[in-house]
Amino acid sequence: MRNDTLAFEEEAIRQIAPRPRNLAETGLAQDFLCDLLAKHCYWGGILNQQQLVERTALAWPVLESLLNFMRTSGYIEILSPNENSMLLRYSLTERGRNLALDAQLKSGYVGYAPVPLALYERVVQAQSIHNNVVTREDMARVFKDVVIRESVLDQLGPAMHSGRPIFVYGPPGTGKTYTGMQLLGLLDDSILVPYALAVGDYVVQFFDPSVHHPLASADKSAQFMLDEGHDPRFVRCRRPSVITGGELTLEMLELAHDATTKQYFAPLQLKANNGIYMVDDLGRQRVECTDLLNRWIVPLEQKQDYLTVGSGTRFPVSFDVVLIFSTNLNPLALADEAFLRRLGYKVRFDVLAPEEYESIWRQVCKKHAIAFDATAFRYVLELYRREDRPLLPCQPRDLLGLVMDQCRYQGLANQVTDERLACAWSSYFVRPVSDPEPLAHGKPDTLHPASNPLVINKENRIC
């Protein structure tokens, strides 16, 4: 991303979430922030002005009013600057330590001041992923090096800005997951992600470094300067992408609560807001598929999700994601037609034609500096034909990877031969124990089905 683009986006982002200059503009109550400050001082010991600003992401005028209140209330005392700094230092009194302990019993969160839910809602809507318009040229740019049918791209492109979910289905290995994650390349802008959310008196930790990736080029020098930058309670990140598979449970879609530390953590779909969330391997989760699909009905229809904190307080929050379901199973076995109609876009991924398979094979060879051998390629196609196996996009990478493993083991340069392909084939595919190993001698046109019964009966083969 170019520097001038970054500067333009930074100005736009500052308009979305301006830096709060006083207590009222933080959207948080005075008592709430005093509790947070007391916990910082309890765990951090004696802290100076700059340390308090950095720990809370609040401007000094906001902190100064809070600290003056805490001082007059007998919670803190001011210490003179030390010899290494001219900054004032702050320490808890006995009454302040009691305040911190009481605050800790209510919430174990000690971090940046959280963002109130109302402000977060406005930011989410301002940077909605559905505001991005995807064109055919955009799809061609992102998938220029990917072998994929134009008809599939013409379905996925409009789906990205439609606001409707996408349901991709087809045999395993046809590139559903890979294609779904490639779609994030269409979204090269940045968004603001809060470190934490305030829901009433509760704090929900939001930022997750495994999901949210801050811009390396973002200017941090102005992070705590009053007149520059956006609200530092947000971090500027690339749009998130989350993918879950068979491990997904309904509990993972609710707020997580650690009873020991008394902290709440955002669920997956909330972390994915303003980005892409992909439910992969639908139908193989440890929960009934109908229960999992029903969990999405309200968010899909209302563009809002409902989460629960405390003893049962429910609150609405924006649901702003491109939701992608992916499955290897028959869609009609997972959901009825009424639910499938809600999904809007159903995209089938199919097996490859021989020329498409060859294009991917050549790409993998080029990537690893392997000379394309037409004879060896005809041999591998013959193996597919003899065992009646479909041509899948993932297999050139896998088979050639096994060939390169053999070459490294033998201390040889990467080269594809019939013998190495036969060995790779035997390692890669599972066959009935009655089937012999594929032959590697002779040219493909000398391999006759009658002499090598490798064809698996269609009623028994694994699909």
C-alpha cells in the first residue's frame, strides 16, 4: 500500500474515530475509568504521567481530570519527579489499593481503556465490508495466477458486496478453501479494530493478534499526541479473515468468560467483523449441522448478532462479515431448501478438465524450477484414467512435492520421472489392499488395463 494512500486513509479514519479530548468524549463513566486506573497503579506500582497515558491510551487532559478526582477522594498521592525524569509520579494510598482490589473482583481486565459499544457500532458501519464494490477487473487481478473458471469468478464477485452469504460446495480438493481465502485480496484497505469493548460495566477483550494484523507502516509516533491521529483505543489493521473447520462448536460463537481472571473474550464472528468469516467443512463439526445453521439465521436476516454477558444480559452488536460456508457434502443433506434460499449465492466447485490440470501442473513446476516433462505428465494422466480418479487442483502440488522429497532424499536435482511419480502416487493415494502398486516401467501407451487391474469399482471407490 502506497504512503499517500495510507495518509489519505489515516485522515478518513481520524474522522470516523477522533481522539477524545475530555472525559465525556470517551463515552465511559468516571467511576469506571477510576477503577481501571486504580488497577493499573496496583499492578504497575508507581507510574508517571507518560506511563499512565501509554497504559490507558487516553490523552493527558482526560487522565488529569481523573487523577485530580482520585487525589481529592484519597485514592492516590502525587510523588515528586525522580532524578531521571521531570514527570510527576502517582501511587495508590491504602484506600486506593482497596479500590483496586474491589475493581479486580468485578473485572480482571487491565489494559487500554475500552471503546463503548455505541462508538464501536458507528465505526463498524462506517467501514462496512459491504461498502466495497468488487468489479470483474478486481477479480481478474486477484486470481490472475489461479486456474479457476470464469463462471465461478462471475458468481463470487457480486457476492462479495451483496451482503449475502456464500455457500460453496463440491468434492474435496477442488479449491474451495483456497479460493475463499483468496477473496480477502479484494479488500486491500484498512480498518480500525478496538483493543477492548465496554458493554455496560463489563469489558470484552477484542483484539486478537492471530486474527488482527496491524499495519506495519502505520505511524506510531503520534499515537499518544493529542492533536494527531485517531482514537488510540483502536488499532489500524488489515481487514480480518477467520476460518474454522470441524473444531467449531456453538460455544465458540458466544462470549468466552474466564471465571478465574474474570475476563470476557470476543467470539470468532465478532473478531471477523468488517472482514471474512469462513465455516469450512460444514457438516463435520462436533455439533448438529441444523443447530449450527440455525445459529446464523438472526445475524443473516437482521445484520445483528446477540451476545450475553454477566448473569444473562443480552446485547446486540453489528454482524458485518462476508460469511462463507464450505462443504464437501451434499447441500440438500445439510439444510432444507428454505434455509438454502437465505444464502443467496450457491457456487459449485467441480473437478478439473485435463487442460486445467496441466496448467496447474506447469505452474507448480515453474514455481520449483522443475522442467516440465510431457512424457511424465502423460504418464500421470494415465494413472488417473486407470484408477478412475478425478483431477483435483490440490494434487499437482502434492504429487510434485512428494517427487521433490524423493530427490532430496537421494541427493539429486529435482526431476520428474515415471519411477518417482509411481512412488509418489503409491504414497499419496489410499487403495484397496488387493490392488497392486502402479507400474513405472515403459511409456504410458504400453500400460494396458488388462495387465494391470488398477481400476476401482465405482460402487466401492471413495468419493
